Amino acid sequence: MNLAQVIGQKEAKESLRRMYAEGRVPHALLLEGPAGSGKLPLALAFASYLLCEAPKDGDSCGQCRACRKTMEHVHPDLHFSFPVVGAKVTSDEYLPAWREALKTTPYMDLHHWLQTIGAENKQGNINKEECVLIARKLSFQPYESDKKVMIIWMAEALGKEGNRLLKLIEEPPHNTHFILVSEEPEAILPTILSRCQRLRLARISEEELAGALQAQGLPPERASEIAVLAEGNFRLALQWSSEADEEEGQLFVDWLRKCYLGKADELVEWSEKLAALGRERQKHLLQYGLQFIQQMMHWRMSRGQMPIRLREKQRLAAEKLASRLAFRQMEQVSELLGQSISGIQRNAYAKVLFLDASLKMHKMIR
């Protein structure tokens, strides 16, 4: 992948081109932005640009030996670190699955990646052993290029282990570049943030999303419809364009209905059901719920003039519920979902958390 192939992000790409042309590529670059905006594709494209043997027109050539290897994600001077599961498991053990996932879509999110490696019931992290491995890899001389590039995807997964990389990020070996990718930069240690040059990516515009979907064979009308719904998230647009099932959305709507009815035995049963999903999927469900409620709030504020950007079944459910709730009630539910996400991230006991949230939500919406 080269810079021209990354969807949208004109300003970010121009910033990277200027850095390269002026010889001031930082030793540590942080690409941050919303889900599906293209942070990982941009990291891959810039890494290809840095390693290219014959760059031209502000981009990698796509033809040289280095470009062919980076396209397959096998260049010996391009290294990857990403969240995995297990106390002493490192990214290298999942490299074949990682390369295959990148070929499928580099616009994947953490939830999709953890499902790919069968870790749905566990949270991914970048552990101590991984940090030691990063330091060892970068201590060697480049194999084929005059540079080395380390891409750390979802750098927030480093947690406190990031302290082990502070010295290396601040003073890396000659011609070594870190490219960190993050959706939640506030979760990265401030000491790491201070050592990085940060580049913020915007949401992809509806026009750019629609164009990318049409390039994949979608009719213009359908591409435009999905682009509006996806709100700048190309991963979500791809999911909807392939008619992926609506299980996540329907699961949240069904939970809302149970909370509205407030039958104690059903709430207990649903709390157990949600607790069995696994933490990553629980967070994904709650994040979807936040989007669902926010769409209801936008619709209510516009007095029905602003469309609810959800799939058809979920849109009808959102309109029906929004017509029954006061704006303050929606705010309370949104705050509750945000608190629940924080609880899951702090390893709260899921069964108790979801039962407590269900009971509170019942009071809020009734």
C-alpha cells in the first residue's frame, strides 16, 4: 500500500510528504484518530515510503524489491507490534494471522483482530516480553534497507509496560523510526506521548467513503447511503456493504427492550448472557450502544429533521424509543453506558456490572 491508496486524509498525507522531503521524519510518530479513519493503512503506506528504494512523486514506487516486500508485509526491516493475549505471548507468534488480516483489510479494529485470533473472551495487550523483543529487534543493523521501521498498532495496549520503551523511543538507533497508531491516545503514558510527534487524522468524508465503496463495485446509490450511515468509518462501511449480520445492533436493541420492560428474571438472564460475551465484545456492544443513544439525541434535538444513522431495524427502534424519552433520560443512559465501558476496562465483574446497569437503565427510561 502506498500513500495514494489510502482513502482521504489529504492533509495528513501532505504532512508526511513534507517531513520526508525536508529530511525531518521524526524518530517517533503517533498517528491518532477515530475508528476506521485509516491510521494503520497510513502507517503502512508511510513505512513503505521510508523503505522504498526509488521513491517518486512524493510516494513509494510500488515496483522495487522493498515495495514488493512491504506490500506482503514481509520486509525484514519492517517490524510490527500489536495486542495479543497471554502473559508471555508476543506478536511474532501471530505474524502469519496478522499478515493475512492486513491483506483482508488494514482498516480492521481491535475487536475484529481479537476475533480473528480466537481471543474474544480476553483483552489484548502488549506485554513485558513484547517490549523486550522490540528492543532486541531494533538493536540489530538493518538487513536490506538503510532504515528500520517499527509499527506499534493500538499503542494504548502498552499500558505501564510502555515505560520499558521510553529510552528506546527517545534515543532510538540510527535511522530507526517508530510509528505508533492509536484510537485512545489519552490512554498512552504521558511520557511516551511527549516523545512523539503527533498527527491527528480526521474522519473520512462521505464523498471519499462513497467513492471508495464504488471502486469496490457498489452501485452509486447504495455506496452513498452506506457512506452517510458509516460517519467516516471505512471499516464499518465495508461491514455494511458486505451485508454483514446485524447481531451486535440487534443484541443492544433487545437488551434495551428488556430494560424497558424491567422483568427481574429476564434482566438476570440477560446479564448472564452479556457477561458470557467476553470483555472485548462487551466493550464493542457498549460502544455501539453509545452511538445508538447519540443518534437518538441528534434526532430528538433536530425534531426529527436529522436522520438516524443506523441500519433499518435499529433505526426504527431508535425512532420509537426517542419519541418516548425525554432528552435528559437519553443523557443519563449515555452516561451509564460510558461508565459501564470504564468498568469493563477496569476488569469489573461483568455479571454484576450488567445487572446493575440493566436495573439503572430501567429506572431511567421508565
